[in-house]
Amino acid sequence: MLRRTASALLVLVAAGTATACGRAAPDATVAADARGPIKVWLSNNAQEVRWGRQMVAAWNERHPDQHVTAQQIPAGKTSEEAISASIIAGTSACLAFNTSPAAVPTFQKQNGLVPLDDFPGGRAYVTGRSGGLAEQYTSPDGKFYQLPWKSNPVMILYNKKLFKKAGLDPEHPKLATYEEFLKTSRTLVRSGAAKAAIWPSPSSDFFQPWYDFYPAFAAQSGGKQLIEDGKPRFDSSAGRQVAAFWRKLYAQKLAPQEAYPGDALNDGKAAMATVGPWAISAYKNSVDIGVAPVPTAEGGTGKHSFSDEKSVAMFSACENRGTAWDLLKFATSSAQDGTFLETTGQMPMREDLTTRYADYFAKHPTYKAFADQAERVVEVPNVPGSVDIWQAFRDQWTKSVVFGRESTDTGLRKASSEITDLLNEYGDRS
């Protein structure tokens, strides 16, 4: 399969490296203290835009001499490609409040990011807010080129109405183990309650493993990343169990092999979805939602999942970095994090999340499960070539797990070999 997104980013990196050599960047020492007008980028999520506008308005009211302008990330096939292109052109905003950790190595290689450690108290601020979770966001050189901002820990959302229609208990669904999940899935489909038990996208996009394989691997492995200590860790007992489980879902026609042109859970075509809390508001008027942890072979509680996190990054084109740093701290303060939680239902990456905002979770019990899960999340590995690595994994997963063209064990073994080669290749480039 063509690695379109990955290849495009690689071309951008090469071009960006060459362009950066001929473009004068702001003097880092001067820029670090400089204050004045800045521009920030937000995602196109309507709730995040609403939060961002109030945050910027609150800042501007207090700092009229350091005016902040906010807009959505420029249009592109993906946010990552749009940001990468802006680094090359020298047109990046000072801050982007929707930075994918998987793209940070690419942006860093383009010399597009400012290490937050460079600011007085920078490292202490990042670790103080996110606690032990922060370590996953350090780059290979030991610095923070991103502030872990908000997570959407992946769990199982299910349609209580369809469970009841299938004769299942919607308040106590049996989904904890692989065998329970498969049995429940068969009941949902064979009863005619839903066309699919679960319907993740079978597409070859590099990020799709984050919504089928990776949450399950995080749970089954006890919180391992795809790559640790420079080596792939998924061709293991845990990885093989996860792949075999998903292969059964596809082989038994419980998960379709074709893409759905919409939202299968919202449309009543699928009874379950692997998704984070951002989706709850989208379903509140159409689906009676229940929440359950991602299953494991043996079941149990306290398992990990994938964070589906987005960070805030500062870009090297920024001239008034003093203002950008102050705004970053303002936007991730306890007060603004509380407003963000209220506005979006997404989880600020705070160590004290459940205690600081206990009243919110008492009023919104559906979100409480995600807040608990947010304490046990696994991030994508911060390694050079991250996008290509995920694409290599996805290509083998699609072939072996989704379509069964080879055994799942063979697929994992080939993916591990390819990714080892990529790690070596990118290591040689460093």
C-alpha cells in the first residue's frame, strides 16, 4: 500500500531542512524574553474553538499590549501536513493547541519547535502539571518540545438501546474478556440488533491502529508502548493475543472489512465503538451511551489504554516567545483547564484531574470513567520516523488482521522487522 501521508511528511521534512538553512530564524535568546502580539492555532472542533476564543478574550483583556489572535489550523489533508508546510514557509503560529505527539519528531527534525525547557521553570511546569505522565512526552534528547495538554483515553462506548434489543443487560454488559466480548458481539449481530458489533475504520491510514490495536495492546501488555528502548515491543505474547482477538472479530463478520461512510455508532449500524470522551457530546441527543474498559484476555480492572492525546507546541517562527510562554501557562492553568473540561468534556492532562474537578465528575458520571482511565494511558513512542513506523505497522495489520491474507503472527513478525529497519535507518540519519 502507498504510504501517502507518511511520504508527504518525509518530503516536507527534506524540503524544510533545506529551506531552514537559508531562512533567518528569530534569535532564540532575544525571542525568549520578547513580548508582543502573537498568533495561535486551534483545531476545527467547534467546542475547542469556543473554549479557545474565550481563553484568548480573557488574555487580551488583561494584556492589551500583548494581543493574541486565534484561528483554526490552516486547511490541509491533515493538521500535521498543514503545520509541517507552515514550518517550511516560516508562517507557523506561535502556538498550536492541536499538536499530535506522533508528528513532534517530524517537526523537531525540521527545526520547527522551541524546547520548553529553555524557559525559566519550563521543565518544572510541564512535569508539575502532568506528573508521571509527562515522561512519555520527552524527546530523545531529553527535552520537552510539547506540553501534554489534553487526552481522550480510548474506551468502549456502546449503545444501550441496541444491547437491550439484543436481550443483553445494558447496565452490566459482558465485555471484560475477549471471550465475553466475542460472545456479546455475536449476540448483537445474530439477533439483528445491529449490522456490526463494532466498526473501526479498516483503512490504511497510519493513525488507525490507535483505535483498534493500540488501546488493546496497552491494556493487555500492562502499559507498554509500541517501541521501548529503541526496539519494537508488540511482537510478543500480548501483541499476538490482541491480533488474534481482532482477527476473530473480522473473521466472524462481527466487524466489517469495508469502511462506513459516516458514524456507524451514531447511525445505529454498530453497537460499539472504540473512542474517547470527545464523542459523548456528539451522541447525547441520538444514542443512550454506556462506557466500558477495553477488553483483555483475562479481564480485570485498572488496565491501561491509548491516550489519544494532543499537545501544545511552540514553533521556532515565533518572535515574541515570552508572550507565547506566558499564554501557554495561562491556557493550561487550573482555571482554564476547568473551563476546557466544562466546554469540551475532554480530559486536561493534569495529575490532580479527578480531585480538582470532583464536582464536575459528580455531575457528569459518564465522564468519570474516562477521568479514571486518564490516569493510566499510553502514548505513541517519541522516536524519529514515527509516522512511517505507524504506517508500516498498519499495512501489515490490514493485510493479516483485517483481511486475513496471512497469519496474524506472520503480520506482527513482518511489521516488527520492517520497523526495526526503519529505526536503524532514522538512527543513521540523526
